[in-house]
Amino acid sequence: MARGWESKSVEDQIGDAEAERDLHAKPTLSPRDRERKTRKQSLQLSRSRILSQLEAARNERYRDQLKRTLDYLNSQLQELE
């Protein structure tokens, strides 16, 4: 019976150590930081879509519009940095 208690104690210690490690491995972000990260990912995704459309575009006016959009996205990303 003593052995059972000992193994439970060791299990608990291992579990506590793993929980502590996980807590430090994944820092929690504040709501503001989470929002900022989400915004940055969204801008990067939009930027890659615009670049793809720019490569395929043949109409010069449309290409100009895409370039302006790309400039805007780049400036927004710069502000987040």
C-alpha cells in the first residue's frame, strides 16, 4: 500500500512539472496582443492575395489599383511592427 501512495505522489509531481513547463512554453497573450497578432496575420494574408492577383492582372488600371492596395497593406504592416 505504501508503494501505491509513492507512485501516486511521483505521478502528481510529474504532472505538476509538465503543467509548469507548458505554462512557460506557451506565454499567454493579452487581448490587445492577440488582436494585434490576428490583425497582422490578416494583413499578411491579404498582401499575399494581392501579390497573386497582381501577377495575373493584365489591365493597367487594375494593376495600378492593386499596387495602391499593396502599398496600403505594407504601410499597415509597418505600423504593427
